[in-house]
Amino acid sequence: NAGVTQTPKFQVLKTGQSMTLQCAQDMNHNSMYWYRQDPGMGLRLIYYSASEGTTDKGEVPNGYNVSRLNKREFSLRLESAAPSQTSVYFCASRHHLDTEAFFGQGTRLTVV
Amino acid sequence: RKEVEQDPGPFNVPEGATVAFNCTYSNSASQSFFWYRQDCRKEPKLLMSVYSSGNEDGRFTAQLNRASQYISLLIRDSKLSDSATYLCVVTPYSGGGADGLTFGKGTHLIIQP
């Protein structure tokens, strides 16, 4: 079982460049999430998708866009990367509101 | 008051000892509770769900106190491999912001030989 798969695992960008982080899950989950994690800050929600075709802002959405391409895939796009977006990004999914979430292995992004 | 609060630690504990830490939550409508474990530079992984009646999985025991709005995690006979950050997660049955999944910032545990 692959679970939640994120690509890429590592990325270095120059300020102003754009990129898309990919996430796919094979567990037929309804909800998908994008988090960023910075030292001392814990997990902060960027965007989430409660079901296919819907997306909503989380705690820190500025500078990001998302697409729920289908039930399996939820991508995160940085249109113009900034050094403040240097972080570890995690994608997660879960089936229902009262069930546990499963995480991808993370993407370590550095913006220089 | 923050939605989910944890003592960040670090908790420095000798190998073989018992350690416990709590997590408090502010939303009384919270229905589901979980403990996750996160190793350095890795993704969070589910350690155990927390049921109203409490539950035990080997050396790990989780309990819920709805009246005081906290959950606890007890680790007995601690091992070096238990060193990690433990995240508390609560979720209401329906509604709530961000689809209802709220994480604490984690408690850092270091087991010393």
C-alpha cells in the first residue's frame, strides 16, 4: 500500500520561481490537506479539500494555490516563491471527519 | 486559549522509566482524539486513537478526560526508540474550522541511556 505519496522529496528554488508540489492517495479518502511545518511552529494548515471539487483556505494560505484534480490528487502551487516559504510541506488525507489522518513523507523546500 | 495545547518539553527521561504527558483542548464539541508520533525530519504517524474508555497498546496507554478536556499518554518501560515528538490531535464530529482537524505543537521526548 502506497498510502499518501508526495513528490518531490527535496527542492531548491530561487526567489520568484514557481513550482507545484504533487500529492496522491490511494485509500479512497474524501479529505486532503496541505500543511507546512517550521521549527517551533508545529503543523500549520495551508489549504484543505473536504471532497473532490472543493477547496478551502487554512491558517496560512497566502502565496499558495491548490487544485483538487480528482479524488486521489491534491496539488499545491507556489506561484512566486519567497524565502519565507522555506519549510517542510506535508500532504495528508483522511476518510471521514472523525477518522485519523495519514501523511505523506514530506517535501523539504528551500527558497534562496 | 489555544485550541490544543501541549507542554513542548523536552522531557528527558532515563531508559526504563515511565513518562506521561497531557494535552488540553478547548472545543468541548471535540469527538475524536489521537496521538501521533513524529521522528525528526519525518512525517507524523498515528500512534493510537484515544477512546472514551481509554485504551492500551503494549507499553502505551491513552486516556480521555472529557470533564477536564484533556487527553493523556503514558509510556511504560521507555525505550531509546521512544525518543520522538508526540502530537496530540483532536477533531469535532462535524463542522469546525479547517475541516475540524486540529494539531497540538507536540511534546518532545528524549529517552536517555
